[in-house]
Amino acid sequence: MHFAGEYIFFTGKNPFTTKKVPIKIKWYKLPKNVIKLNCDGAFSSTNNATGIGGLFRNSNGDWIIGYHKAIHASSSIHAELLALLEGLRIAMEFNDTNMEIETDSTDVIKLMHEDCTNFHNIIFECRWLMHQLRLPILKHNFTEGNEVAHRLAKEAMKHPPSNKCVYHARPPFFC
């Protein structure tokens, strides 16, 4: 009789499954004169390809500038950190000190707030640039809300690694 109970438990409907809750992903209007940076990294160990991408938008959600770059990275977290670093460098070039940053990588947010020996140099440079930019807010956005940055990063993966970053004054066709 004991085995019959196990059989029913393991073959029947799982009573412990959680219900999926849909989350609305939408653009939240920023305060006036605030710029948002969305950044993302794409990594493929099978293709040995990595791309980073990002875009800056104004408080109305209008495109300011986008970027993508094919690079070398050792992991997806490494790619995400490099995408943030590139975005911060661009922000410094344009002197965008009133900004928010969004990433779909909770690991990057965690690494920026903890002491970590992995990727120490990149994290240190990101922290230094964020300090120079008056400590912009770094927050999480779901992958669906970061899709344009992801498409830019995926596009970069199609090209050989380079030191050159491609800039986009308008959204490219693949976005």
C-alpha cells in the first residue's frame, strides 16, 4: 500500500507547483533632465562570442545614443560588467551626471555592492566612474524591459572582437 501512495504522489499533479504571475513591463517616466542607461552583455561559450550593448534615453523615453561592441569575456557576468563599464565610459564622455542605470543582471548589482576578488579591476573602475557621475542609481530591470540593449549586444556578437565601439544616433533596424 505504501508504494501505491508514492506512485500517485510522483505521477499525479504536483500540488507544490507555483502559479506563474504575469509582470507588466513598461517604461517608467523619469524625472525631467534625467537620462537612463540600459546596458546588457551577451555571451556564448559554444560560439566563443561576446557582445555588449546599451542605450541612453531621455526622460521622455527618446533615444539619445546607442552602442554595441564585440569583445572577449570569460563568462556572462564578465560580459554584463563590461557592458556597464562601457556605458559608464560613454556617460563620462558626454558628462551625463544626472542618470539612472538599468541592467537585467542581478549579479552585477550584487557585485557592485560587495567585496569580490573576481573581476576586481572592472568593478573598481565601474565604482570609480559611478562616483565621478555622482553615484547614479543602479537597478534591475527584467530581460523583457531591457530588450533593446540585449539586441544591441546580440548584434555585436556577429562581429569579430574589436576595440572599436559602434555608436547609433538613431535606433538601428535590428532594434
